[in-house]
Amino acid sequence: MTYRSAFSACAMLLALATTAIARPAHSQSVEQFYHGKTITVVVSADAGTPTDIVARQFARFFVKYMPGHPQAIVMNIIGAGGMVAAASLENSQPDDGSVIGFLQRNNLYIPLIDPRQNRFDPRKVQWLGSLNKVDYCLVAMTRTGITNADDLFKKRLYIGATGFSNEDRTLPALLNQYVGTKMRVVPGYTGRGEVYLAMQRGEIDGWASTADGLQQGEPVRMLADGKMKVLLHLGWKDMAGFPGVPNLGTYVKDPAIKALFDLFLLPFDAGRPIAVPAGVPQDRMNALRTAFAKTIADPEFKEAMKDQGYPIDPIDGTAVQGIVSTLYATPKPQLDSVRKLIYNPT
């Protein structure tokens, strides 16, 4: 054997050995990847909030249906109405399938209308789905003398908000600008607990709350004691559990104004959308979607959610993506009108 042929043979053996060593990493099964791992559930809200409660309950069941049976931990990342968590999911979280994010419905449209929020694009993540739909309503302390929706047009109401671009500010701002209510919005509160504390201290008079957020904790007592009332359902239908409370259709008649409200209301069908980074490999993505489907079909999970006051009304990832596509097809004149609302405090 010549020196050259011997060198070629050695090189070939080295290449085969390298391939043999590398092969297990490339052919690692989904079960092998998740075995012994931890899935991090990023929650875009404070601990103890409805989103956090829903996410923790979901995580407990979800991992049972994942290949390799990984553990789950919850990481709360708050700020900017969920946009901080959303941006981390797109830009800094691992994209290997070990992180999923419980985001906020406003994360679906805020990047479209606010260029300052350009670190997240809902078209550049992969969606698992959403567990439930969300309804918003306006509540106020009865000490204000504002006890029904008609009073909103007669008296000033100071309401708290958890973010300048969150629905708890934008929906009241729309009502002020296009319907004629007299609310003064005070943004900057970190979460619902801080808002309710401020209401009890007299710093503010009310806020736009999720309907399920009124069914646990301090709001239950405040409603039962008559210290707080639900004034208006921020949707087009009457709200279950609150008979006699009018909806937006009572006051919003102009189709063009309805279209502006719909930009904010459409994402409510994806109440707490769940996403993963765009780079998650397809086989792991399939496993994540299968685990989601099995979790929402689990009778024990459904019962657990119902017992906690958050019955599920799920949609899958395709439906969430459809909502995103509809939002991004909004005509420019409507977007311009909404942008004025985002940039100009009301």
C-alpha cells in the first residue's frame, strides 16, 4: 500500500468514525430529547393572576402527554402588557422545544399598530393554541356614585391600567374617543392585585377587568359587599353570570367604529395564546401539539379547570394563526385610527 492510499484509508476511517459519533445527536428521538429535561412555561403575568393559575394547571397535565415525561417549571416574566415575555420567546429563549409561552391576546396585534414594540412579531412564532376565550368588563367602586353604564357619560371615572397598550387602557380609550364616556385612565400598575389595592385605597375608582378575574380573590368579596359593581360588558353579547349588564352594542352603532373595536375584540377568542419559538424542530413541534390536544381532551384537566373557575373553551394553533392573519389584513385607515389611540393618552 502506498503512502497516499494509506493516508486515504485513514481519512476514510476517521470520517466514518466521526459520522458514527455524530449520528446519535442527529437521530435523537423526541422521547430521548425530553427524557430528564424540564419544560419551562413562560407566563406573561404575575404569580396568582388568572393567566398564571391557568398556566400552572395546564403545565401539570401537559407534561404527562409529552414523550419522555419531562418536568415543568413556571417562569413569570411581566411587563408591557405581556410584550416583554413575548419578545423573550422570539429572541432569547431556547428554540429547541424546551420552552413554551403563555402570552396575552394583545400580543397578537400590538406589534402591528405600535412600531415601538418591534421585538415581537406574532407571525414569527409557532402557535399551540389557546385554552379559553376572554371577556372584559368595566367595574367601578360604588362610592363614586357611578353605578351603571349610563353614568360613564355623566361623571369622571379614574380607572387603572396595567399597560399603555393593554386592553384595560385601549378599550376605555376607544369608548372615550368614539362613544363619549368620561374615563381618565391611569396606566402603570404592575398587575390586577395592585389595581384592586389602589381601588380600595381610593387612588383610582375602577378598571377594565377580565370577567374570569372577577370570580376569584378580592373582587368576589368586593362585589358581594356591594362595594364594586360591573357596569359594562366590553363585547357584543351579554355576559354570562352578570345579568342586566349592557354590552357594547347598546352604545356602539356605527359600523366603522365597530370595526375599530373588533381589532381589539377579535383576539379575545384566543384568550391566553400559547406559543413556542419559530425554530423548534418539526418532530418536537408535532409532539408539543399532540400533547396540547390530549391535554384539552383530558376529563380530569377539564374538571380541574372548572373547579378553579376557569372552564376551558379551547382553540388550536391553526385557529390562533388565523386570527393573526386576519389582524394583519386590517385596512390601513383603520390601523391609522387605532395608532392615534396608542400614541395619544386619553
